[in-house]
Amino acid sequence: MDLYKAIRELYAEKTRLEEAIASLEELVAAKSGAAVLKLEGLQGKKRRGRKSMPADERRAVSDRMKKYWAQRRARSARGAGKG
């Protein structure tokens, strides 16, 4: 199964569903004479991508990774000298 094709199809379906929801909300609002239905609370607004990290946490992660990679390079250099 082509994953990219599946993803494209899911995005297309999502777009169709969002359009259907919007048109139904317009019908409800027009019928009741009220403003657009407030369903935003039902939709979980999630951020896409990575979460942000404070500068001090980023610095701590950076220090840990520098130490980790220094140890890896040292281990790799010791192993290469044995050959």
C-alpha cells in the first residue's frame, strides 16, 4: 500500500468532512436565526509539530548530547585503533 497515496486520500476526506460540517452549521444557524453554532469547544485544537522548549532545557539537552557524542567518538576511536 502506498502510504503517500493513503495520506493524500485521508487529507481529501478530511477536507470534505470539514466542508460538510461547515455547511451543516450554516443550515442550523439559518434555521434557528442564531449565530454560528459554537462547536469549537468540541474540537481539540492541537498544535502540529514539536513542542517548544525553554532555553535552559535546550541548553541542558545540548550539554548531555555533546557529552554523549564525545563518549561515542572516543569509543569509536579506541575500536578503530585495534584493527
